[in-house]
Amino acid sequence: MQNKFIFGNKEYKIKRYPPTENKSLKAWNAADEYILRYFVDLDDKPDSIAVNNDRFGFLTTYLNEFSPKTIINFASQKKAILKNFEANNLSKENLSFINPLKYISEKTELALLKIPKSMDLFRLLLKQIAESLNENGIVICGFMTRHFTKQMLTVAEKFFEDVEQSLAWKKSRLLILKKPKKSVEQKIIKEITFKDQTFKQYFGVFSSKHIDYASQFLIRNLNVDQNQQRVLDLASGNGVLAKFVQLKNPNCEIHLLEDDWLALESSKMNFENDKNVHFHFADSLDKFEGGFFDLIVCNPPFHFEFENNIEVAIGLFHQAKRCLNKDGSFHVVANRHLNYKTHLIKLFDEVNLVKRNKRFEIYDCKSPKSKKD
Ligand SMILES: C[S@@+](CC[C@H](N)C(=O)[O-])C[C@H]1O[C@@H](n2cnc3c(N)ncnc32)[C@H](O)[C@@H]1O
């Protein structure tokens, strides 16, 4: 995989985290390069820069000397950026991370944004940017031409008076936004009802129209033993799986672990003031000791923006194996075509099919193999 990128007199190596075996997956694309070119061509470099949706830190790394504020929505994104700074011997003092719901600063002069796949997330991010941008500020949004949808323009025009589209370069384009409209009315939270329970979630969080069908299938077939006291919802999204476990065993201690900050914050709204529920903004189980959980439930991630990838799911299976109590259960639901059983049987002595329908299957995995991964 080509990790090096030379621009002007700068040469940095940018790697993905988590790493991938798939050589076609890169840590940036032409849309990131186009945003950078735009920046480099500016005669007057702005003092205050915000970088949004910079998944592996390509822009944050190249702009390090300008100390941009980087909006972090993923625990794995933060790790990627820190690793890339380390690998390129850059000072971490130039880093400043903020979350997507925090106002960046009233004086942001330039915001750079790789447009996400989810138009709802684009809306949420642009709302925050428009409200924190200086009135003469500019927003540069990059995207690959093949990913263009008219909705990009509709969303941009909602928050900015001036919306201009650039010429194409290496199959990518820019939207250049000026004159922010302040205080535009825009909801950023949605509600979904399933089985008499209402779930709130921020725009852009997984499965925004309805509870995911795989999760619905798992919930309909969920058995919770009252002895299973310590439970983990691994890759918890808005917390729907944890909620139904809790309804079946109200006394259990629940942990939710999620890589997406907006998703984890959504789940906090769905378990308000519950002392027996613990939230972890993380992409791994590193902080848990071996054998910690009696039950782990999981609808593993498969889609990442425009990519599909089972490597993250398999990584989570290895970690679930380590953190599962020797008498515990790991319940996984997935699309049948992903064929997760072949991976699970390498990690657990018992992998039992709980239920299967045309699209999904649920496995109950027990007896983690003692061999170290
Ligand atoms: C298929 S969704 C399931 C969400 C939720 N459990 C549900 O049923 O609606 C998978 C979730 O995994 C999260 N995710 C992706 N990579 C992760 C990782 N390394 N650790 C924890 N969560 C991750 C995604 O942000 C997404 O919310």
C-alpha cells in the first residue's frame, strides 16, 4: 500500500488505523488532496482552522504547523491521528481535539470537511460549522465525484448563502461555502420506536430510519439468563441491544462500548440516570481484564462510509473471546453471507446456531479457547 504523500516540500507517511490487509484501501483519497491543494494555494493563511471528518488524519498531519482544531467523532480516528503524528515525529502540542457538538470557536476562519456518506451527518457537522464560523469565513468541502448527490447542495444551501462547486480534479470536487446563515433551525436528534421503546439518536448515527433489521432479529430471539450479571453491548450504537437485555434482566450491570462518539452520546440519552449502566468511548476492549463479562451481545460493524470490511468485526471477536468469562456467552447476529461462523469456531469451542432466517443468523458462542490469539 502506498502510504507516502509528497506535497510541495513536505513528505509524510499516513497510515490507516486500524490497519488493513486490503491493499486497495488507502488512508486518504483525491478529495483530501484537493482540499489540501486549495489550502496551499491560499495567499493569506488563516489563523484559525477547523478540520472535520478527517478519518485517518491526512489533513491534520499536513496542516500540523497551523495547529488546526480537529473534530473527532471516532475513538479509532483519534488513535490514527496520534499514531501518524508519532510516525512522522510531529509535535503533539500542535494537536487540538474537540467533539462534534462543541462549538469550535466564534472566530474560525476556515473549515475543511471531507463530506461524509451520511447526509444527516453532513447536516449536523455543517450546522455546527456555520454557527462557529467568522462571518467572512470559508468552508471547503471535498468529495469524490462518483459520490455526488443533489442533497449535498440542498444541505449546503440550508446553512450558507454562497455555494459554489469547483471544477473536477482527479475525479474529485470541492464545494466552497461562504456567508454562513446563523441560527438556522435544524433538528439534530431523531427518535425511533421499536417494541414500545423509543430511542433517541443524533443525526448520522447508524440505522436512523428504524432499528436495524439484524438487531431486531437478535432482540426477538434474545434469552438472558438471570445469572448473567455483567453484560457488554459491543459496538452499541444507540444502545438498543443493551436496553432489551436490561428489560429482561433489570439487575444486571450493563456496559456499552462504541467507537462513534455521537452514537455513544445518543445511547446516554436512552439510559438517563441509570447507575448500573457504564459507557465506554473506545474501539477496543483493551481496558478490560480477561474473563470480565458473563454475556456479550453484538451486531458487528460491516459498513464504513463507502467501504465494506469484516476485519474490524473479526478483531472484535478476538477481543470478545478474551474478555468473556469461561462460562459466559457471546451472542452475535450478522448477515448470512458474511459467514462469520468460520471465524468464530477458531475462537470458541462451542458455536451454536440460535436462529436463522433468509437474511440473518445468530450464533451463541461459549467456552473461549484457551490458546492465546
Ligand atoms: C451494525 S452497528 C450496530 C449498532 C447497534 N448495536 C444496533 O444494533 O443498532 C455497528 C456499530 O459498530 C460501531 N463500531 C465500528 N467499529 C467499532 C469498534 N472498533 N469498536 C466499537 N464499535 C465500533 C459503529 O459505530 C456502529 O455503531
